[in-house]
Amino acid sequence: MKPSHLFYQSRLRRPFLDRAEGVYMWDIHGKKYLDGSSGAMVSNIGHSNPNVLAAMQKQMAKATFGYRLHFENEAAENLAERVAGLSPEGHDKVFFVSGGSEAVESAVKLARQYAVAKGEDSRYRVISRLPSYHGSTFGALALTGYAPLNDPFRPMYKDMPKIPAPRCYLDTDSLTNHERGLRYANMLQDKILELGPETVLAFIMEPVGGASTGALVAPDSYYQRVRDICDEHGVQLIYDEVMTGVGRTGAFLAAEHWNINPDIVALSKGFGAGYVPLGAVTAKDHIVETVLDAGGFQHGHTYAGNPIACAAGLAVLHEITSKGLMENTVTVGTLLKQGLEGLMTDFSFIGDVRGKGLLLAFELVSNKETMAPLPKDMNAYLKLSDIAYDKGLIIYPRRTRGGFEGDHFLVCPPMISTPAHVAEILETLTASLKQFAHENGL
Ligand code: PMP
């Protein structure tokens, strides 16, 4: 490979992408890959969808950009109407952005402006969870609980308070799942009281964890208790649905599984679905109206609501709703989860399988009883995903750090996946796990 002039996180080099269609991708050497993680849980409706491409082309032929202070555009208006129609009751207004970090920043700034407009200037703290991932810009990083990302920058931002994410699968107490859910939720209450409720602006959480926790699902009792605690203390509940939103867990929002109406919701990833950078924030009407009445939302990004992104987003939503992709996500997700659970019998070092819809993960351990992780220097998360990559299967690896260690892998193929794709994923994964076990003496 010739030296590159661009750089990302590391020196890792990958082959050039040639083309992609449906759930498959090909590099320039003709090698075929099954996109078993939809990129970074982005390409939810698969690659090169002709209807999305046509909608983008149609919009591009008319106008590619009109600055929002100079022109409104029909694509943005139609998309906002569609998103509002799919969102929880009262979320009638939509604020567009171009990515997940932007969505999270916008959600928090909206919450803050709402508090200020109500005369509650003392509220500024945003409680989040450890581990968690909310984005890479400074504000979103302050909420993110993931040591390798936080540590180098700590002096440069004001870290926000954290409570443990409910990683119940590691707990050894004798509580029921229901009790555990309440125990973790009550940690939010304790933290709010410790900080002083009058200083707490919001609590932000991923309803199903993403990259940092590997598809962590809390016990059912957690969700309503968190909602109640926020209500009791006047704390706004922000759902970061950047990864979970727009159908990935089998419902438009993961919040729907627990019948929760968050105050503010952040969306991205599957919204632009790999066709365009696109994100959005929805909020309860009284929040938006109060902020607008008090002089307006002092916030915005240049590319927000641009016509191409919105035309693409509209076509993506049309694909999801008209082709029953959320229903397919439930069916195929169930099949895939059962298959992953089946692997636990064959491979004793798979300690946990979790997730919802097609946001699924498995975690490796050295001992299933104690859930002790594999040694860090084994670099299991890199090794196994590289073996799978060589065999033509893309999965998304992470080693969780910051008090919790563990190698986990997100397996999140596009929502258009079929049972045949699931069988292919499981077959390649089995071969990869066998090779990994053999090479590492497991
Ligand atoms: N929130 C969550 C839950 C995410 O998963 C991500 C991306 N992994 C982000 C925020 C940040 O999104 P982006 O990378 O588009 O800025």
C-alpha cells in the first residue's frame, strides 16, 4: 500500500472500498465482506438503495444548498413532519444537525436554554453513565464515560457527574433483575441529592448501550424509575438514541419498548443511514416553545437541514416504514440473538450475549462463573475481529475500560438482513471463534 496523506485514530490501514450493495461490500481487490455491523451501526437500510439514491439525485438536480436563514426547503419541512409523526407524543418540532455529537450537544444546549428561560439558571450539571458514549466533541466528551477517550483531554473540559451503567450481567448479588433495575436507577436519585437537585439540568442515557457497553439493556424496572426520578427533581431526561433510533432496535425509538417519553431525544446514524451526514433533536413542545418565546435557541450548525440530507433522510424513513424493516428487525434480530446464544455452548469463553432488535453484542470472558475478562494483553477484541474480517465478516469490536474491563463485539447487520444472511454471519463467526480459540489456547 502506498503511504497515505490522511489520518484517523491510528496507523491502521484497510483496503480501499470499491462498491457496496445491500448487506455486502467489496474492496478494490474484489474481496467480498458481509457488513455485519452496518459500518458503525449506520447503514441500517443497506448500501446503495436505489430509492434513496434517486431521491438524492432528484433533489441535487434542483438545489443542493440553501442557507436556512435565507430559504426554507420542502425536504426539511417534510422530513420534520415525518419525524414528528414517528416520535413520542408531544415531540412535534424537530431540530436538524449533521451527526451524533452535534445532536447530543444540541440536546444539552436546548435543555440548558429551557432551564434558563424558566429562571432556573442554577441548573447546569448533566449526569451521565459510566461507561457510556455520547460523542467526540468537547461537550459530548464531558458526558462520555470511556477512559481512553476522556483521559487525554480532562483538563480541557468540565467533566460531568457519572453514575454506573446497569451492567447487571456482572453483578454477583442475590437481587432479582427487577430489584437490580431499581437499585441502579436509584443511584441517579442519590447522585441528584448529593449534587443538589437545583444544580442538576439533565440526565442523559443510551436506552440500549452502544459502543462503550456493547448493547447493554437494563432491567425493565430501570426505565420507568429513571423517568420518575427525573420528574420528581425537575431534571430533564435526554435519550441519546443516536445509535438505537430510527428502527435499529425494532421500534422507531428504543424508548418505545419501555413506553418512556423522554424530554429530549438525539438521533443520527441510521437517520442518514450512511447516505448523508444527518442527525436531529426532538423535544417536548413546551421546551421548544419556551426557548423560542424567550428569544430563540442560540445554537445551530451551518449544514443543518440542508436539502440533500433531508431528501435522503425522507427516503430512508420511507424505506423503513413502507418495507416493514422495523418488523424485520424484530424477526431477524431474534434469530441472530438465538444463534449467538447458541455459540455460548460451543465456546466457553463467550460470557454474555445481549441486545435488542439488531443491536446485539457478545462479550468474551476467561471464566464464565466469575465473568473475569480475558487478559488485556491478549487483545482479544482486535484479534477476533481481524480474523472475522479476513474471512469476510465485519463486526464491531471494543474493549471496555475505566473500571470495567471486557472484550465485546457488536453484531448489527443492516435491517434488511434475511435469515440467510444470519446463517452466513453465524457460520463465519463460528469459524472465526474456532481459529481465535486455537491461536490463543482457549
Ligand atoms: N451518541 C451515541 C450513542 C453514539 O453511538 C455516537 C457514535 N458512535 C455518538 C453519540 C456520536 O455520533 P457521531 O460520531 O456521529 O458524532
